[in-house]
Amino acid sequence: MAAAHESGVTGTKQTSAKHATMWARPGRAWPSAAARLFCASATAALAAALLASAALSQAASSPNPVEGLAAWDNIAAVIRHPRCLNCHQSEAPLRGDSRSPHIPPVTRGPDDHGPSAMRCVNCHSLTGNNPSSGVPGAPSWALARATMGWDGLSSAALCRTIKDRTRNGNRSLDAVVEHIERDSLVLWAFNPGKGRQPVPIPHQAFVDLVKAWVASGAPCPA
Ligand code: HEC
Ligand code: HEC
């Protein structure tokens, strides 16, 4: 099972889909349900510890769509935060928690970095937020591509769009995880400078959610 699983996570989408279906059978869910039951009993400490570690290794070794969907709900809440969505627009960036039009008006231009007279980098420093002017900044500051305009999508559509290689910059799920983990603009949203609310969970917690979702077969709501 362990070997089969490894190919499920690191291997092809087809393999993880197969596993997801396999583990969706109700009879397969018993180990974690049993672990929860035992954990409730303070006297069964050793049994609980053993079962908890069994449940943990199960979580790590088997796609579990129920846990995956729970993780997705939390991921969607982050993605829909204004710090992310203000850039993930189909036409032009928005600003602030009120999601107002960008002043001065700016469009994506030929390469998502703005038209020639209004390049994003003219105002948004590559070296980070400007504490005196209050203008946010980070390396590669740009509008997300039009296919990554997520505003107004239902949770299910958002989920499918992020996984869709024709829309997500041809990223595998592992590449999406890596983007969430390292991208300068994702990181900026957790440290957006004075006067802007950061995404309200720690960056590492977000990364862990995305990893758990992918390990669970990256299920999307119906
Ligand atoms: C300053 C603008 C900006 C902000 C802020 C921003 N993004 Fe992006 N995002 C981009 C750009 C530009 C790309 C395209 C990068 C590429 O493909 O080279 C992108 C691509 C992505 C991708 C990969 C494409 C996909 O559909 O899987 C993910 C995932 C992503 N962003 C998530 C986020 C999340 C989550 C946040 C907030 C925590 C965020 N972004 C904030 C501009 C931004
Ligand atoms: C002429 C200067 C200028 C240019 C060019 C410019 N911006 Fe801005 N941008 C600003 C200023 C100033 C703010 C801060 C406004 C505020 O604090 O309310 C801002 C704020 C933003 C925000 C809001 C962040 C948030 O969540 O509150 C985003 C997103 C943004 N810009 C994206 C872009 C993108 C993408 C480009 C290029 C396509 C760009 N900007 C080009 C000046 C500019």
C-alpha cells in the first residue's frame, strides 16, 4: 500500500483519482472513526496514541476525499481574501479590503505587467513594500493572467480552475503547491505592509492545507 500510495501522490493524476475512488468506499473510513472514538477516552491513552499514529499514517498514505474537501473549504477562504483576489482579476487590479478600482486606472497590457507608460514596477518596487509611500511591492509584481481571474467563481468552479492546466499556467498539482510555498506574490499577501490586512492565517498553515488537499486526491466540491 505504501509503495502504491507514493506513486499516487507523486505520480500521475490518473493514479490518484483511482485511489480517491477506492478510498471513497464507506467501509474504508473506519480506522480514523475508531481513532476519534478512542481519543475521547482518557483512560485509553496508549491505545489512543497508537491509533492516532495509525490514523496519521493513514492520512499521509491514503487519499481521503472527506478530509480533502474540508481542507479545500479553508483553502478557498484564503484564495478569496482581497489580498489574493485583488490581483486575480480578469481585466484590471483592485485595491484595498473594499476592493475598489485601482487609482490611477491601470490595465494588464501585453504581458500582465501593465502598458508601456504604466508598468507595475514603475510604482510597485521589486524590493518590497514602501513604508513611507504605503505602495505595496514584491518581486514580479503583475496582474494574474486572465485565465486566473477567480473573482465571482463558485467554490467548485474555483477549485476546477486552479487544477486546470489550460488555465493555471500548465502547472501540475505539485507545481501549484510549490507556487503557494515560494511565490513572491503569494508571500506578499501574508506580509502586505502597513494599513493592509494580511491573509488571516500563517503562511505555513496555508501551505500545509494545500499539501493535505493534494495528498487527499485534490477533490473539488460537486
Ligand atoms: C500582486 C499580484 C498577485 C497577488 C497579490 C497574488 N497573486 Fe497569485 N498570481 C499572480 C500572477 C502574476 C500569477 C501568474 C504567475 C505565472 O504564471 O507566472 C499568479 C499565479 C497564481 C497561482 C498559480 C496559477 C493557478 O491557477 O494555480 C496560484 C495558485 C496563485 N497565484 C495563488 C495566489 C494566492 C493564494 C494569493 C494570495 C495568498 C495570490 N496568488 C496573490 C499575481 C498575484
Ligand atoms: C502609477 C503608479 C502605479 C502603477 C503603474 C500600478 N500601481 Fe498598483 N497601486 C498603486 C498605488 C499607489 C497603490 C496603493 C493604493 C492604496 O493604498 O490604496 C496600488 C495598489 C495596488 C494593489 C492593491 C493591493 C491591495 O490588496 O490593497 C494592487 C493589487 C495593485 N496595485 C496592482 C497593480 C498591478 C498589477 C499593476 C500593473 C498592471 C499596478 N498595480 C500598477 C500605484 C500603481
